[in-house]
Amino acid sequence: MAKDTLQGTLDLLVLQTLARGEQHGYGIACHILTASDNQLRVEEGSLYPALRRIESAGLIKAEWKRSENNRRARYYHLTTTGAKRLAQEMKTWRDHTAAVAAFLKFA
């Protein structure tokens, strides 16, 4: 799979997670793992650069807060621009997967 496809998929997972509400990085990784029935594990080495990239694009914002265990953590939330991009990316993903499924059916 191409690098841009993998990055786009991770971005989609992060944006969809944050559509549920603000979360810190570890919480995002845990949600992705749990929601995917333990199939999608996002490592720190991939997640945090992705969060910085997505934040630089203006799709999410971050602020320092205290976590549940009273540690400082960066909490991320979706911006209006991020919500619009999420809707676009979800449509693109559905169209793409439908096309692949159609191909596999007749291949």
C-alpha cells in the first residue's frame, strides 16, 4: 500500500476518533485498537507525527490539560475544518472500498 494511502487511513482513524470528543494521544491509540476489535494497533512512532501533521493542517487543535491520572497530557479536538475533511474522507473511503469490493467480486 502506498505511503500516502497509509497516512490517509491513519488520518481518517484519528479524525473519526476525535469526532467522538477530545482525547489525548494514548486515548486515541486505545480507541482505534478497541473499535477495530484489536486489529489496528497504532504505534507511538506513527501516531504522534501524524497528530503533528494533522494539527499543522488545521484539522485538529491541541491543548495541555491534566489527564485522568493527574498527568499533563496534550488533548486533541477536531476543528470545523477537520469535521469537513472527515466527511470528505469518509465518502472517499466508502467509494474506494466499494470499487475494490466490486472488482474482487468479478475478478
